[in-house]
Amino acid sequence: MSRMAFAALPHENILFPVPYAENEEHPIIITNQRIVQRNPAGAPVEIPTKEVHTVGRQVVRPRLPPGIMLLALALPLIGFGAYELYSVWGMTAASPLSLVGVHDDAPAEATPDAIAQAPEGEDPIDWPRTVLLTRIAGIALLAAALGCLLGARRLIKKKRYYVVCRGAKRLLKIEAKDEIQQTQIMVTVSAVKGKAPPPK
């Protein structure tokens, strides 16, 4: 096949793809006499239909391992993020503007809430700022976990569809673009497998 037009043999009819465009390249062509596939190098690989005795479908998830890794990463991020938020739940936090401003406006004395909420050993004056930073860290961890979950879902859902044709001495693995095309190839190959070409 490569970059040349497909040359049909005598009494050979193209069954897939339909319609067949001669000016286009087709990675797979199925006729009533043979199955022709172009491999990544561009050279054609073919198997006569009379040699095909078994046809099966295969579905693989090529990105399953990284998807599972992202899913495993998301779980501790959810735990740490939830813990950070829970640890300062209901406590008074400083204004977010305090993170970008100078500390000139910081209170000289701790508020009663800060004195009551600050753990032992913590400065009550700086405690509201600590609460704010802890909340931001918790939200950031949960956001990162959400991103990992969405990425994992996308990777795990990615599928590749194949039709496997087994002959007496060779095996041909045909990749389909989706499940519908996989079914079309399956039906077409099943209709011609094991059949010899008509006599010349």
C-alpha cells in the first residue's frame, strides 16, 4: 500500500473501507481475497483471507498505569487537605490582604478569639495569619487532588480497539479508531475468513 494506490487483483472486491477513495491513504483494506495493513514504517503487511481461521476483538487501556498513579496520588492529597481545613475549622482567620501587605497594620495585641483559639506555644497575635495560611494550604491540596482525579479519569477512560486475525502461520493486529469501526472490521473479516478467492 505505502503511498501508492491500492492495486486490486483479478476478481478482487474492496469490502472495507466503504466508500473507498483511491486518492486517500487507508491504514487497513479488506477485500474478498486478502487483508492489507500498513504498519508504522509504511510497508504493507497482508494476509490472504483463506488463511484466516480466527477473528477476535481486543480492547486495551494504554494509559491505565499513569491513571492509577494519579488516583493513588489524589487520595493522600484529599486526606491532607481535609485535615488542614478541619484543624482550623471555625477559627478566626486574618484578612487575605495581610498576605500581600506590610505588617504595619497588624494588631499590637491579640484579639480575645485569637487568645482562646491559639494552641499552646503559638503567638496569639500571629495565630489568625496562621489560620489563613492553613486554610489556603488545605484548599490548594484539595484543588490538586481534584486535578489528579480528573486526570486519572481521563487516562483510565482512554481505550484502544483492535481486531486480531489469526492465520496458520501469522497474526495480524488491526487497530480501529473506535468501537463502531472495530465492529465493522470484525463483521467484514468474519464474512471472508477461511474463503479462497474465486478461480481465475
